[in-house]
Amino acid sequence: MARAGQGRDEVPRAPRGPLALALLAIAFACGLALFASLGAWQVQRLQWKHDLVARVEARIHAEPVAAPDAAAWTAAAPEDHEYRRVRLHGRWLGGRDTRVQAVTEAGAGRWLLRPLLRDDGSVVLVNLGYVPEDWQAPAPANGPVEVTGLLRLTEPAGGFLRDNVPAQERWYSRDVAAIAAHRGLAGAAPYFVDADAASAAQAGTPWPRGGLTVVRFRDNHLGYALTWFALALLVAGGAWRFALEEARIRRRWRLEPATEAHDAADGDNPRAR
């Protein structure tokens, strides 16, 4: 019984044996389970990311609170402090500014980081904001100041494919520990604060320009989830089509005349070769 479009001497393949069927079934099951589990994991990540965004949005629009001291910092995970609006009181430590490479909506320039000596004796690095490359900072005020802004976590990994070189004053990330060590700032807090526009304007000049913190989270989890689930459906469809084809071949072999089966056993039928 030849299929349409085939020669009369051509016959369909023999049904697969139990071992081959078992191996293929395992492969299909593993592929389906893998892609489905990856899709489910991305759905969980999607929910986690939405919860994170909601928490951060609530923090950045809340009333400012006192910046954490050492005890408050260790009482919670660093991520629980990140992007909180905080308030600092103290005095500027002049002559210890650090400029970190920055690319902002105002153009390419530098972040101006200045240490603030708090009333309790601790030191916090304050990112006063963006300044142009050739801008010369005036001496900071000697009196007490108040700064509000967003608490940020240190950036110890350097910039993209660029490591900080403190000895050459080449800074590509706001690495709090490295800056504090280079400037001799004992007892520096393990975080920095992005000053808001009002706090940065205390300098009395157009620069530095504060309040440029960009709070953005990549959220591609829905696309990833749909991709994994689509692959799981493709595997399921392939398994279903394979099962139908195998069942059809087995039916055709059962319908073959008994004489053909006898000839195949004797080696005269092409299927037995």
C-alpha cells in the first residue's frame, strides 16, 4: 500500500520500537516541563518586579525621614533602604569633592559628590548633582545645612567595562568605600544620597543640578514568559503530531496482507532489508 505521490515499490517505515518510543516520550516530557517551568518562573518574577516598583514608588514620594545611622542600617537589608527619601543635617567637609562620570538629560559631565559630616559624627557622601566638565566649584558654606534626597546603594563594580582608578581621579561609578578610603573619610556610611533640586540649589549658582535621579526598572518578564510558554506549546504540538503519525503507521502495518508479512520475514520484501 503506497502513499500518494510515492512509487509502488516504496513502503512506509516500520513502527518504532518500545525503547525508541520511551526515549522520545522522555525527551518531549522533559522539554515541555522545562519550558513550562521557565514560563511560570517568569510570571513569578513579573509579580515580584511589580511589587518592587510599587514599593519604590511609595518610597520616593513619601515624606523624608532621617537617614539611617549604623544601627538602623544593619537592622534591615540594604534593599529595604534603597530609594527612601531621607533628610540629613550637618556640615560640608570642603576640599574632598569627588567627580564621577555622568551622562544625563543635561548632557555628559560629572556627578559632584561631597562629604557631609553629620551631627552624630558620621559622614555621608552626598551627590549634589550634575556639573559640566569645566565647572569650578566654589567653597562650600561653613554653617549647618540640611539636605534631602534619595538614599542610593553604593556602586562598587565600576562603570561599563571601566574600573575606577582613584590614584588618577578617574571615577566611573559611585563606589562609596573606594571614595571614602581615597579621601580619608573615617566612619563613612555605606550608602550615598542623591540630593534633590532644592538641596543642590543651596550652592547659589546654576550648578550643581540635583534631582536628576532616574528610577527605572527593566520589566521584560511578560515577554519572556510568553516566549517560554510558546515553546512549551510547540513541544506539546510536536509530541501530539508524532503520536498521531506513529499511530497511523501502526494501523497501516496491521492492515498489510499476511502474505506481505510472510515475505518480509523471508527477506523478499524491501521493508526487511
